[in-house]
Amino acid sequence: MIVGVPRETFPDEHRVALVPDVLPALRKAGLEVLIETDAGAAAGFDDAAYVAKGGRIALSRQDVFTTATLIAQVRAAGANPHAGADDASLLRPDHVLIALCDPLSEPAAVQSLAGTGVQAFALELIPRITRAQSMDVLSSMATIAGYKAVLLAANALPRMFPMLMTAAGTVTPAHVFVIGAGVAGLQAIASAKRLGAVVHAYDVRPAVKEQCESLGAKFVQMDLETKGMEAAGGYARAMDENFYRRQRDLMTQVVAANHVVITTAAVPGAKAPVLITAEMVDGMMPGSVIVDLAAERGGNCELTRPGETVTHRGVTILGPLNLASTVPTHASQMFARNMSAFLRLLVKEKALNIDLNDEIIRDTLLTQNGQVVHPQVRERLNIQPAPAPGDSKPDTQEGGVE
């Protein structure tokens, strides 16, 4: 079986789906890898490195899709809505596509993908269970985002992070407040602490207090009802506006006392909750910095502009996009290990085996036999419940999605 790796076409996407070091394990599982020429160049992996590990180089994108059965990409469908549409004509019903697809935010793109007949898997939907940890792309990329967020903040802040005792006197440390103690938040805590900052952290889930403190942060306690805050998979549950309003009221003083605020609260397939209002920014010290890691979902700060840097009354607000791609070598290595583990799950005894009794495979499968099969995506498309196995009737819709 052949895995094809096309060059990424999303703007400023420098990652690659597979790196040379994972090729031997894939070959042992019965998978040959075909790479589009220069697909890994932006991440620091040249064609010769792939050949040295047993890969083959395709001279054109069309050659990759024509020759391969499995297509491994970083971004496809809704995660690459414009340039990715150009690949639709290259997809066949016997293809298996594995990529980030942003299915919950862009369900219409999934429906278009279904029209090609391809079996598509969305890596965002990997369940957070022990057996799937080696495939958890979101956690891998969030680790990089949390690290890079601290570097961006340190670069924009007009003061140093650590306390220094110098002949010119003592330099006091920067104070960093991390909102959200998921993977990105915990990595931000660790990175800020390593740079010498005084770190505070907050999360609606009381259970993460110990994790924050183990990394050197002081956990901020707020008088809020926190029962049932943790959703399936360990994520924080989305709350109503009344809860967020009360949370903002309690958080105002904490935000004002810190030089850097890093926000990480995002809800899959929905707009990020607003945690920092313009009024709260007004109360921050001049020179303070906000790094909004939820910018791609609209932002946790009311003043965030996705992909831009905004200055408001002396406070710098960064809304970075696709931070993982700014560290493409290690991001690609981590992504490739996740992708390799998922590919080896799909292949048993050197043959494709899409076992829908397997929770990981079932939860990530988006399209099959020309239909959208993922329940959450069907719901967002207003499509009736999925047909019974073996029923090939076309999908019907109840709403306005065409």
C-alpha cells in the first residue's frame, strides 16, 4: 500500500504530514511512502532525506494522488477551504484521506468532500483516551502553541521576564497570567516559569489546580460554581454567557495586576468565549501584553483581531494564527509521529482495515460511500440520522445547507 504526501497549499503552512524518520516504521507495517517533490523543504526535510529512509519522490502533485491509496496531509477540506478545493478533482472513491479538516466549523466542506467518494478521517476528532495518546495531533500542536505564545509575549513586553540582581540594582520579574490549563496553557506556564516570570494560572476545572502548581504557577481561585465543568475527553465545558460575565468580573483585578496575559480557551466548532473585555484591557498597565491563542476562533479578548497585532491604550494584543507552523521542524516531527500511529492503526497485516468497532476509527471517520457519516457533522448540516450499515440511499437534508 502506498501513502502519498502532497505539499501543503494553505497560506504560510510550512509543516509536512510525514518526516523521514517515521518511514522505516511505516515500511515495516507494509506501507510505502510517496512524497511530492519539496513537500518537506519548508520544514527542513529535503527530498534526499526521504529517499535515504526508503521513500520515493513524485515529480507532480497529480502523480501523488494517482499512485497512492492513502493521502496524508496536514490540512484538507475545511482546514484548507480555498486551495484545498483544488484537490477535489484528484480524489477518487478508493482514496483514504487523513488530515486536519476542521469539520465542526466547516461542515459544508465535509459534504463537498463526501461527493468525491473518498473515505476521510479528521485528526481533530481523535478521542482523548489513553490508547489514542500517540495519535493526538491537537495536543502535540497545542504544546508548540503554548511555548511559542510565551516567546511572542517576551519579545513584545518592554521588560525582561526574570528577576536579576545587577550592579545597577534589582530588576523585578514579570508577572504572567495564563487563562486555561489545557495542553497549551500548561506548556505556557512551564515556558514562562523557565524564563523566570512569576506565573499565575486559572481554569474553570478545579482538578487542574495541582497540575498548574506542579509547574510552578500559583492557581487563582474564584468564587464560581465549578461542578460539571469538565466535558468528555478532559476538555472544559462551554458555559452560558451569565457564567462568563461573572468570571470576567472576578478576573478583572487579576488581569490588571499582570504584565502578560495568555488566553487559551477555545470551544471546538464554536466561537471562543470572550474572557477579557475592552474595559479589562483599559485597566492593565501600559506596556502589558495579551497573547490570544483563541484568535482563530474569534479570540478570548474582545479587542483581538485574528492574525494582527493591536495596541490599545498602551497594551499590545497579539492574535497569532497557526503558531505550530512557525516552528515547522519540530511541529512536523510531532505531527508525523501522530500520523504514523494513526496509519498503523488503519493497516493490519499489511492491508487496509477500517474497523468501525474501534472507537478511534469510528470517531474520526467523516465520509464513506459518498455520505457524511460523522454524527456531529451530520447534525450541523441538518442531515437526517445516518442510514443503517449497507443502506446506500443518498443523504437528505432538513435545513438550508445545500
